Amino acid sequence: MAMPTPGDVAALIGADVTRVEQLSGGASSATFAVDAVKADGRLWPLILQCAATGSVPEGGLPRADQARLQQLAFAAGLPVAEVVRVLEPGDRLGEGFIMARLPGEALAPKWLKSPDFAPARTVLTRQCAEVLARLHAMPLNAAAGLALPSGSTAQSLERMFANYRRFGVDSPVFDLAFAWLRERVVDRPAGHIVHGDFRSGNLLVAPDGLVAVLDWELAHLGDGHEDLGWLCCNSWRFGVWDKPVGGFGERDALYAAYEAAGGGAVDRDRAHFWEVWGTLKWGIACLQLGDDHVSGRLRSVERAAIGRRVSEVELDLMHMLKFGSV
Amino acid sequence: MAEQIEATTLIEAVQLFLAELEPDLKGRRAFHAKVAQNALAIVARELAQDPQAREQALLAGVTGHGAPLDRQRAELCAQLRAGTMGQGTPGLVDALLEVAIAKCAVDNPRYATLKRLGRSATA
């Protein structure tokens, strides 16, 4: 994939572009900061996300549909970066879209610990609860036509188990956690639009509170409680373990604000079920990242080292199974 | 001293070398140099603490035999998948908690859950 020039991007959005700078990316996908200027002279900061066609993982959400879901969320008034342009095959930049670049801090360890963000931390639990409540209250037919992956809870659990078994690793802790989940799984049909990666690392935060929810690429149809559980997984607290909601809040406050904002009644056992699930899911993601190195797909000291984070997950899972929570 | 240059000495020497390189590195390579130093620290702790021996002994307490670690793990996983073992299996949860503590103390001794259990390196 060639680096897009300012002229390429200008043609896509119909405005002058003064700068295109790659922020991150590898062989198959990349993120660029774009500085554009509107016809009236106002600066127009944008983000271009694109991926080589076909790079969407099997069962994943095509980027064009991710962009459309973001547009739907934006139109519903949720804090989301407005999508400006969805890439088309004729644009020759692969799959992707251009969206507003909003001011804020995306590095969770910074906004979780810096005194400047103390006011944000006092309101974030309520703000996250409101976003999730409103997202989960959206009717499923709002997303009709989008290729959102879907499946019952039991089907998703078996998919996750098959994914674990792909790596040929025997982790008694992971298998005990799977057994624990299987005993408790209630086979609900997919009833909500789920963000799928709603965690502190995907929140853009200003000193006074939430600016935007990022990274909608794992969105799917499922049980809304999944987002509540995932937000509370210990890995996203960045060491602030005594604040179970993302390192900044309390579960009781999250659930109360979610109910008050119209998200429906929160079933605590079900939220805990999803927290165990999410912890295990992150552990399997660590196996996957370690396997990038072991398999030779992406040989890197960083991937190899992430594989050792499996033991953090195993410890959290055992803490939950022994003491009821982490 | 068994050897003049023991494995731990080599690890320290390579860590020193990586630290020397650091000022010349930028971006991804600087980050990877830090990750590499951390990876060597894991190796040093693993050599010192031998968590596999501890895991093998703890799992043997559940299976009731002293097979090598890989076979112990495979047997426990097979039983858990088959449902012939579970949370109620005597000693299983406590043994796996201790195994997890021993592994995490090697891989990330500063991890919050270790501190919480009073089992971090500094606790």
C-alpha cells in the first residue's frame, strides 16, 4: 500500500490538505494524521485509517461497515469521531475511512494518573455508563445491512475455545476458566449492538471528561453486558486495581448510571460472567500475539514478550475463581 | 563461583549492551530495546526462581503422580475439558493459584494482583 499523498486525500474530501503523516501501522493497515483546510480557511484535523483489502480477520467487521456504524452512533448523539468519507475501491487505498481528529488524550495510563485529568476521572464512570446504555438501547434494525458478526453467547464461547486450541497450548487455568464459563453460560440470542472493545485504552479523554469512544472494529451483535464486563477487566486498569471500572470507577456506580440512562436492569452475576470471559479473552489474545512470533508471521521481541503476559491473566482468573472477583 | 561467566552474568552483560545502545535508538527500535531488556530480566528471574519445578510439584499434588510438567499440564487440561475435573476437585484451585503466583512473579513481579495478594517481589 503506497503512502497517500496530500493530493490523494484532498481529492477524497474536496478540501486542501497540507500534511499527511503516518501515526502507526504495519504491513497491512495504517493510521495517518491529516491536516486539511476548509474552503472558509478553518483548519480541519482528520484521521485516515486504511487497510489493504482482505486484511479484515475472518468473522470481523469490514471497515466500511465499521465506519457506517460509527456514523450511526454519531447521528444518535454518542461521543464518536464523525466519519467524513468512507473509502471506495476506486480510491485505491484499500478499505478504510476518514474521520474527525478530536483533541484529547488517548493514552490511558496518562489520563488515569495525571492530576490534570482528575475532574475527568470523577465523571467518566457516569459518561461511560450513558454511552453504553444508549448504544445498547439502539434497535438492532438500526444496524440492518451492516455485516456485524453475530452469535449466541454459547456459540461465541465455543468459538473462543476453538481459538484457544489453535495454539496447541495446555493452560490448566484457561481450561478451568472455560469449564467455569460453560457451567454458567445462558444461551441468549444476540440482542444488542455491542461495541466489543470498550475499555480505558479506547477512550479519548479531555481534562473535563470523555471526548470520544474509539476503535469500533470489534463491534458485533450480542449481549450488552459484555461491554460492562470488558470495561472492568483488570488489564485495562493499568495498575489502579482498586478502581475496577477501567481504573477510574466503581462497579456499583457504573451499573446505577447505566440503569438510570435507560440501559435496562444490570444483572451482577451476568456482568461478572462477562468480566471472567473478558479476562480469558485477553489471555487468548496474548497467546495469539505470542504466536505471531512463534509461527514466524511477525517475528518480534515485542510479540514474544507479550506472550508472557498470559501469566498475568492466569493470576487474575485464579484470583476471581478463588476469591470471587479481582 | 561455579564459572567465571555464569548465565546470569551474560544476561547482565547483554542488558548493559542494550542500555548502551539506547541513546542511539529512536521510535520503535528504542521501544523494542526496552522490551528486550525486560525480556532478559524475565529470563534472569526464571533461572533464579525455577517456577517450572514449583509448578510440577504443585500439579503433582493434584494428579497424584510425578510425571514431567508437560504431561501434568496436558492431563489436567484433558480432565478439565472432559468435565472429570473442575472447580470442586480437591486442591485444584489452590494449586493453580500458587502456580499462577509463581509464574507471574517471574514474568511481571510488579503486577497489581501480586501486590494485592501480598506476593510481589517487594512485599
